Amino acid sequence: MIYVVAKQFVDPGKLDEFLALARELVEKTNKLDAGCISYAMYQDMNDPSVITVLETWESQEALDQHGKAPHFTELIPKLGALCTKPPELNLYKKLF
Amino acid sequence: MIYVVAKQFVDPGKLDEFLALARELVEKTNKLDAGCISYAMYQDMNDPSVITVLETWESQEALDQHGKAPHFTELIPKLGALCTKPPELNLYKKLF
């Protein structure tokens, strides 16, 4: 199992636009991507412009395939253009 | 429900010591803290000195009580002393 935390720093004036696209990404990923255990979007309670995806994948292969899916390759650049800086991305294994 | 991501930057030479204390914190929190839905420790696959806790709490009250538990107040300063800088802490609500 692979766990991903992807923290995104959204331009506050573009948050509604970001969230509409992010919702599409979440829905299509959960519906279409093999090996997706969970994939959901979270909003920081102190800074609403910080939006983080928490992801659980069955394997590295499943995560790699997600990165090639049309919804990913089309939506990620659009989401990135609505952010003030690059995302902070970490891939984790569970310890205990 | 409240979701916490607590990213810790451990001194690489003190990782074993950190993980022994972290395991105790995880075990006691899951066993003893009311309103703890999940609380687990993850290691970055690219940088093993980055150790992150992913937490799910039933409510803000449950999270507040966790912060007052003896295992928390005793272990957190010891864990902090084994890190190279303060943790990066975010509290989230789920969007979708």
C-alpha cells in the first residue's frame, strides 16, 4: 500500500474554480482508477487556501497508472495554474 | 470529523530512538483516547527521516482531550527533542 499526501496552495481568489476541478478529479479517480483504495480532498481549517489530497493506493503500479489517466493529465495542469506555488508532495509507507 | 497531518523532521541519527517512542504514542493513543478514529505513523519513501502522523478524530473535543493525555504530554517533548525543526501541523475538514 502507498499513501500520498499532496498539499496545494491555492490562489485565494481562485478557490471556487479550483474546487470545481478538484471535485471532478476526485470523482473520476475514485470511479475509474484501478487500485485506488481512497482519494479525497481536505481543506485546512485555519487557512482555507490550503487544499490537501489524502490518497491510498494498492501499489506503486496503480499510482503510476493514475498519473497517466486522462483526467489526471488534463486536470492537474489546470489545478496547478490556480495555485501560488508548487504542491508539496510526499509518498509514504505505513509504519504502525 | 477532524483530520490531522503532522509532519515531523527527525534527526537521521536519532531515528530508531524516535520510532520507539512514536510506536508507544500510537499504541496508547489508539487504545486510550476517546474519539480516536485512526492514528498511525508513516515514513516518507524518499526521505526516511520524514515521519508523518495521519489522524482522524471524531470531534475537536476529542482532539483537545488527546492533547491533554499523559502519553501525549510526556512523549511529545521527547519526540520533539529528536527532530531538526518544528513539525508541520495541519488540521483539515473533508471536502469530498
